[in-house]
Amino acid sequence: MHTPMECGPSTELQTVVSRVPRRSVPTGSTLALSAAIVKWQADSTALFGRLVEQSQALRGGAAASEQTDQQSAAAINAAADQTAVVDLGL
């Protein structure tokens, strides 16, 4: 499974910083951009983890719902088999 941090923060940071023209961006701005990228990566990793956890919970809920439906259908069929047919004479 892939994660947002797969390339590593230093690789992505180097890529972003290398694309910024050195003469046009002050050092402080580059550092601010670097900090923002690190925060973004941490936030993305946390959100991705929550997304995976929630998808697993939804799959578990769907499986339980399917099992309940199957059990209910079996109970209805069993009750129908035990019920006598009533001739109403219509």
C-alpha cells in the first residue's frame, strides 16, 4: 500500500526547493515553504491513516449487515415453511 510519505520528506522538499529560482526567493521564504511542506506531509499522512481506518470499519459494517440479512432471510423462510396454507375459499 502506498503512503503519502513514500518518497520521504527530504526528497520531496529538495524537489520543491530546487524548482524555486534561488535569486527570486528570500531564504526566509524558502524556510517557510519548507516548514509548510513538512506540515502538509504530516497532515496528509494522518488523514490517509484515518481514511484507511474508516474504510476498514465500513467494510466490517457491510459484512455484518450482509450476515444479518442472510440470517433474517433464513428465519423468514423457516417460518414460512412452518405456516399452514389457509384456504380462504376465494
